[in-house]
Amino acid sequence: MSVTLRINPIACTGHGMCAELLPEVIELDRWGYPVVVSPAIPRPLLDHARRAVQACPRLALLVEERAGKHR
Amino acid sequence: MTALMPVPALTARTARRIPRLLAGLGHPPGLAGHEHAYGPLRVPPRRPGRLIDVVEASGLTGRGGAGYPAGRKMRAVAVAPGRKTVVANGAEGEPASGKDRLLLTRLPHLVLDGIALAVQAVGADEAYLCVHGTDGALLGHLERAVAEREAAGLDPLPVQVTGIPGRYVSSEQSSIVQYLNGGPAKPTFSPPRPHERGVHGQPTLVHNVETLAHLALIARRGDHWFRGAGLPSAPGTMLVTVSGAVRRPGVYEIEMGTTAGEVITLAGGPAVRLQALLTGGYFGTWLPAETAWPAPLTHAGLRAVGGSLGAGIVVAWPAGACPLAETARVVRYMAEESAGQCGPCRFGLPALADALAALAFSGGREGAIDGIAELLPLVERRGACRHPDGVAQLVRSLFTAFPADAHWHQWQGACGGVRRPPLLPLPGDEERDWNWG
């Protein structure tokens, strides 16, 4: 199973919380919107990723758990 | 740059296989003329699900631009539990395309046959035919065609002809679904995709109107017949809209895999010396003429030379016209047509339009090309829909196809071509629909 991070770009308004809480994976672009540098979350960062998801004021950050193949 | 390259002559064999969709153009409008041209449609077939097998065997792919297997999309909706919806997408958002409008104005019953068949195949209990709401004449024309069929007792259920906002991204399938659900005609975040949860929460089949027209002929003549034209890997025919510097611009039906050069020849040949083709429209790609000429018009064939097929748009680009200036205009339009929902599109496309306009019309600034190259990854794959990706693809191809022109603009300033009247069609401000709902 792999865990990936995804942004709902419609919901996101660029608060930037995620980049504060998860700088290893998320950077902000020149307009302040998050760029997921590497979508696959390494296991040691999982708790941090979940915390970032909960902290997003727009609920725009999603952790997707995928078992095996995905279309 | 080369212009008139030798083109293999269209053989007599080819000529016999087409037209298919457009065979009805010479017949009188209305149901009687339609049945005379194509033969009657036998609905309901004994096993409606059988049509999906035939469509899958035919190899028909979506003709709206994405090229997804049409049968597979139908199967996904058909096997889902509960009530279903069918949506025919005739809201041609691409200014350089005219094929859907041609089908709907001249051969509406072919599209309506396809809707009736799709309704039965997936077991839908409602059906919509969506076109631009600003096109009152077309709406009336289609409503009359639907009424004519109702009077003849042809369709399993009445098709609801619906006007949707005429914005570029409103013809994206999730936009249509959101609009039919009472929201704005803007793309939505997925999943769920329409085939999972669409109109009224029901699994929804959204097919382009040309795809449905092919369905109408496949139901009559079968998958073997369909595969009798085109390539084994890309069977059938498709409609292409040819414009720009050709002698007879218009909509043509071609076999899949016909080369770009043959298509230009079909459209009367180059009106002047050509330097490039724009394929796939404003989500598409610029290709130097010598690269494009032998390329077969299929998704894979154009992709192999760095191009894209999109909804079958080919613009012949004359020598002397400035591709930078026109791309800058198009990107400005596309930035204005963004739904503005996603930050990277909302801010990135105007930034891209500004940077391109500066390079095209002012030029002479060191780093102008690099600045544009840095913007592209900031918009690509960062929207809920493919709008920013499509624009980025067009801009990338501009620099691949015209590196010398780009450098000329950067170092020397605007070329003489920027003062020529624009060739790429864009709706005027007064024709544009500025509403979302």
C-alpha cells in the first residue's frame, strides 16, 4: 500500500499551512499555492502528513491510501 | 521551410469508404431525409447491452478530444447500479472547431439516434443534449428535431435540449454535470467522475455528439463495417475542421490515419506557402510543416511527432504570419476563459499571457524565453481540469516548432508578422458569454 498526498486545487486558497507543517514534501509557488514536490509520503512522515491534512483550513489537502493497482 | 510536399493521391478505394457521417448532407433535412440517407434505426434491439459489445469491438474512441474508448465508458455506466443519465456534449468550446455545430445543424437526427441508442444501452432514464445557450437558433432547431421524433414515437425517452454557458471550460464534462445539477458550468474536482456520480448523483455517460453519431451508424452496420475504414489501431472515420491558409476551409470527414498533408490537400491545398500546422486547437500543438505533413491523424500518430489530435482541428499556418503574436492572443483568451477556481490557473495563465505578449509584441529582452519556460511547470498538472495543461502544451510546442522566431523576438524585437490581421479565430467580446450559470 502506498500513501500519496493530493491537493484539491479548487478548495485550496493558498493559506500555506501545509508547507509550514510538511516542508519536506510541500513547497509554495510564487503565488503562495502548494506544490507537492514528491506525492508519495515516506512512512516516517505519515504522522506529519496527517497533521497537515487536519490543519488545512480549507480541507484541501488529501491523503490517499492506495492498495496495489489503481487505474 | 517546405511547402508543397508530394502527397499520395487519395485512392478510389478510399473515396468509396467515405463519406459516412456526412453522407446525409445531400439529403433533405428532417426525419424522412435522414432515414433515406442512412436507413431506419431499429430500436429497441432485443438486447440493448449487446450494442456495448459491438461498440467495444468496433474500436470507436471518443471524438471530443480525449480519445477514450467509447464502449468502455458506456460499460462503466451500464454496470453501475441505480438510475443513469446520458449527456450528449455538443457545446463545442473550441473556437477553431466547427464539426459539432455542422452535425447538429445539418444532421441532428444522426446525433439523436446515437442518444437513443446510448440511453437504451446503459439503461438511462434521462437524456440531455447540451449546446451553447447563446445559440438560440440552434436550440430551436434541435427542439424541433426532438419534437419530430417524439411525434414519430422514435425515442425511448424525450431528449432535453439544454443551453449551457458558452465558455471554453464549460464544455468539459464535469462542468456540464455541475451545471445540470444546478451549479455553475465550471469543472469540478475528481473523483467522483461523471460515470461514477454525475447528473442528479446518477452514473452519467457523457459522450461528444460526433461519438454518438458514429454510434448511430455502428448500430446499423456493425463493428466490421466500422473497421473497414481507418487503421486497425485507430478504426473508423472522424470529422476534422480545417482552417487557415487553405483554399477550401471547412469540415471534412476523413479516415483515421489520413496524413495531415492529405487533409490539407482535401481542403483545396495550401493557399500560400505554409510554414506550420496547428493541430488539436488551443489545447493543441504547433508542428513545423515538414514534421506534420506525413503524420497520420490519430492520437498516437500525432503524439509520435510531438503533436496532438484533440477534436480534429487543423490550422494551416502561412509563412510570414507570426505564431508568437497569435499564440500570445490565444493564451490571453484562454487566461480569461479560466474558471479562476484553481490558484495556479488563475494566476499562472495571466502571467503566461503577459510574458508571451511582452516577447511577441515588445521583445528585445534577455531572459524573456527563460521566464516563460519557468512559468510552465507552475501551471502544468496543477488544476482540477486540463485547462492549464492544454495551454502549457500549446506554449511548449510554440518554442519547439519556432525556436528561431522566438530568439528573433527576444533579441531583435517584434517581427513584421505581428501587424498582420489575426488568423486564429477568437470570439469577439460581444459574442462571448461571460456568465457561468
